[in-house]
Amino acid sequence: MRKFLTLCSCLIFLALAGCSQPPEPSNKLLLWHWMTDRNDTFQKFAQEYQKETGKEVTIQLFAPSDSYSQKIIAAAQANVLPDIYGILDKKSIVADFIKADLVADLTKDMEADGGKWENSLFDKALADRRFDAGNTYGVAPGIYGVPIDVTNEQILYNKKLLAKAGIKAPPQTFDEFVKDAQALKRVGITPFVSGWGELWLLDCFASNYAFNIMGEEKIFDTYRGKVKYTDPDWIKVFSIFAELRDKGVLMDGIVTKGNKYAEQDFALERAAFTFNGSWCVNVYHDMNPDLDYAVIPPPPISTAYPLKIWGSAGSTFVVNASSPNKNSAIAFLKWLTAKEQQVALARETNNLPSNKEALAGVSPILEEFAKGMDQSTHPNIWPLNEDPSVSEAFDKGIQDIIIGEKTPEQVAEEVQKAKDLQMAKGNH
Amino acid sequence: MRTNKYVLWGMTKSTLIHVFLMSVAMTCLFPIFWMIRCAFMTNDTVFVDKALIPHHLNFGNFATAWTQGNFAVYFLNSVIYTVCVVGGIVLISSLAAYSFSRLKFPGKNIIFYLFVAAMMIPLPGSFVALFVLMTKLHLVNTRFGYILCMINVGLSMSILLFKTFFDKMPPELEDAARIDGCTKLGIWWNMAMPFARPAIAVIVIFNSLNVWNEYILATLLLEDSKLMPLQRGLVVFQGANSTDYPVLMAGLTMAAIPIIVVYLAMQKHIVKGLSSGEVLG
């Protein structure tokens, strides 16, 4: 009897495991996302889309983003990914998804009608999911994602606090920035705050000035191991943080501050300048709707090379390559990134739209952020990136400079040591 | 003189102990007080108003949390999940523990250690395997699938706790029951379970808390928002970049009430067990 029951259980299990049918095209689309603040707007869009086209789009929210990422990985392994989803991971993981045939190549659709769809979107945002010929990831060249918004990181200043210190115009150069900071200090205002407890934000700020001081070729040559971190130009980059520390520009505890806390400080007018991304418009609006502020790119320290800021796609959707509704999914994404929807999305969520034509409808502060897209770059679109262990030594070294534990020269030596170690291992 | 010295020492000792206990209690209660305090504030005042009791009380956050967070549906779901999962865990783990403790069968120890070893695997480590299995069984996006997984999560610890109790149960009691004609199931129900009442209280509290606050597995296994537990309602107020703190705190306050009630209801059983020397685990 027992043996019979065991056999029956095994058969039922095997039958259940093997009875999945290949999916068939339907009039329904399924979209998974992680953006809590945009969920209501997406639901409204789904209703509008159904009215317009008769296609039913089910929007499902899975937040926070960590849980969402786990769900995507699990669903990919079980081969039950939805028609449209997002991959919240680095480009190498996106490449793995593409190679596993889980992400559709959208190049043909982007280039159709003389590239109408492609041209309507910010090129820097598309670049995030564009793989060029001969890319290091081994992915067939193409565009594999649709950005629904863009972000960039710049300096923001509180107009009221600057006026209190007698500053009439925002700084145009790094020297002016330091002078303004000292003027603010004299009237008891903390000049600058940022979430530099988060290494990526610190890395972003340092990277902006590295582009300004030595230009991109020298940066990439450093990554290739041809230029050393002890080079005078890199020492100059590290010295910026020593100067900011020595002149009392930075808020106390800046290297332990998460960005959420730095955002509170700026929103509640505890500091006059901050360095943050364009998503902050929504955050500041929630915390202090009366905050009077404006945006400038980080003031350049040199005229040798243009200063570049980080900017790219904010949130990107991809289409499931094995979905029977692939074409409908692409059509929906085309509709979602059309001017009308992008204006509505930007208005309701205070994010920068990915459609350039939708900029006319955004708030003045977002418009200022949008101007920065022309001078933006991002590690995701660079031909090569630094080894993560070297980047970590670089960022933590800067934190050490800020807290006065190390000099720029010492940090340069240590970062170079980390680089030499990686070069010896062949990681370059 | 000597008496006074002892009285003085006793009073000092008692005062020091009470001061210490009060500080520990304060560290536990202050976050709850802060949560309730923030629940009555607005987004404009939550970062600015430093007073312990807010100057202006805003009761609207509770209504906002209830409606915007769709709490009515999620609340009911969480109640269903908690009752079914905790009931399932108590039933299955007590039966399993009784078997491990009292019955003789081949591979008993190996199976028991395998259950105990399962406690060492962190939940995220089994996510992919669990999701693939549930997908194959067509139990993804079903209440039943989620309940089964949550029962599985709580089994190991509960079996260990129950077994520790059953091991200490006097064999004479069992023999007497058997002579009186009690079956194995009868002994489990009439003797073992009442004996393990303090363990049941601990298991109910521990697992209720676990199920009530669970969200990661729910995100993985459930897709329809109508099936999601209460924690899903709270996520609505936490954007990727900004958080609606007052409404979130109001939601948290409402979410905490049932679990506090469960704790208070079960607490007396633990205390009773402790005072009668029955807590053995």
C-alpha cells in the first residue's frame, strides 16, 4: 500500500512538472516593474491603452527593487518571465539575459520609419542598453531596451541661503565655488552636503572632475594600465577633496551619510549646496514644497577638457524575446515612450522623460537638469570600466582624504597598488 | 545598624536593577512611541517638529493608509495566511516532533538532523529552487502555494522546540494512557499537546510574527495584488527615492496592533510555563 501511494505521488508530481504547454499569442500583455511611485500612473496608462487599442495590459508591482531583482532571476530560471520587464543589474548581467534569449533585440523597430522611435529618445539613455559591434560582452550588436526616463547628477544650490551670504550668482568655476562656500560659512551656513557615504555618488563626483582635468582618453588609459594613479593629474583629482576638507566646505560626517539623509539636509535648508541626481526633484518636493533651488553642473576646475557629468537611462524596460506577444509588447513600449505619455509621466512623477520632445512639458527645474544631458556620460557606455576592487580602493581612499586620515599622494599610491595587483592577475 | 545596612543595600540593588530594566524597556518602547508620534504628523512637519508630542495632530494618515494602501484586502489576506500557516506549523511540527521523540523507525535521526540542518539555509538561498518547483506544480500566484511555502519555512525550528518538550515527557504518563486504551494519536492529542502548551505559545508567537511581517516570499510567489499580504500595503508608501513617512508610520501602527494582541494573548502561557518549570526548550 505504501509503495503504491509513493508511486502515485511521484507520478502526480511528474505529470504536473511536465504538463506545461507552449504559450500562445493573446490579447493581453503582462508587465512587471518595481517603481512604487509610478505605479498609479502606469495603471492609468494601461486603462488608456486598452481604450485606444483594445489590448489589456496588466501592470504588476514588485517592490522594493531587491525583491524585484530576485523575482526576475527566479522567473528567468523557471522561464516564466512576463512580456515586459526590467533588469536592475549591471550591463554584464543584462548581457547574460540577452545571450540566454530572454531579451528581444529592438533595433529593427527603433530604426523603422527612418529611425523615428530611436531619434525621439535621448541617445545617452538608449546607449545604456545598446551593444555595439565587437562589444566585450559577446552580445550581438543591437538595442535591447527602452528607457522610460533619464537621470543625471549635478550640483544644486539653495537660492535663499546663497542670497543670505551675499552671493548673487552661482559659481562658474571651482575656485568661485570654494569662495562662495567660505562666504556661506562666515554667516553660519553649512556649504555642502551629499550622500558620500554611498561610494557610487562619491565616485560620480570624482569622475566628473577627472574628465575635466585629464580628458577621457587618459582615464581609459589608466583603466588599461598605461597611466598610473600616481600621475599628477590623478593627484589633482584627489587634491580636490583635500581642498574641500581644508576649506571647511563639507558638512560634518559627509562620508558616513546615506543619500536619503543628505537629501533631508538639503531639503530642510541645512546646507546650501548639494550633489544629487535628477530624481531629487520629487524627493525635495515631498519634503519641502517651498524649497527654492536651482541646478548647475559641477563648476569646472580646469579649462583643459570639458567637464562631464553622469547621466543615462533611469528606468529601462526590456521585451521578453520568447514572449508570444513580443510585437504587441514592443508596440506598447512605443506608445509609452511617445510624447503624450512621457509628458504625463514627467508631470506626475517629476522624473526626466526619455523622450526629448516631451521636455517642453516639464517643470523649469527638470528642464535645467535636462540641459545637462548633452554633456553627460556614464560607466555603462564607456568602452571599458575599472576593476571593481580598484574602484573601491579609489572611493574609500577619497573618504580617507576627507576625514583627514590620508593625503592625496598616499591614496594615489594605494590605488596604484590595488591596480598593480589586478594587472598582475591579468584583470585589465 | 546591621539591619539598616542590609535594607540600604537591598534598596540600592533594587533601584539599580529597576533603572537598568527601565532603560532597556525604554529602548524597546521608544521606537514604538516614535512610530505612533510620526503617524500623527504631516510630511511638512515630520522632519521639522522636534517636540515629543506633535503640535498639530493629524488623524487623516490612518484613513489615507487604509484606503491608499488598500489595507482592507491585505489585512484579510494576512489574517488568512497567519492563521493557516501557524495552524499548519503547529499541527505538522508537533506530529513530526512526537514521531521523532517517541516512535522508532529507520533513519529517524538522519531525517531529524536534516530538518534541523534546513534551519541553516537562509530563505533567499532557496528562492530560485522554490520558485521553479512552485511553477512546475502550478502553485505560483495561489494562496495555497504561499501557505505551503511559509509552513515549510517555520517547520524546522518548531520541530526542534516540540521535540525538546516531548523528550522530557515522563514515559509513565504515556504507558498509563496506553493501558487505558489510548492510540498513538490519542496520546499525542491528550497528553503531549497539553504538556507542550508553553512551546505552542512560543511557536505561535514566533511564527505569527514571521508570517505577519513576511513580504519577500510573497513578492516571489504571488503576482496578483489581491493575494498579497499586509506588508504590500506598506510598500506603496516607500518610493524608490522618497518615502511618505507619516502615512507609512500610520500603516505600521495599524499593522503592529494584531501582532501585539497575539503576543499579549500568548504571553500568559509562557509565563505560566516558566513559573511551573515547564519551559524546557
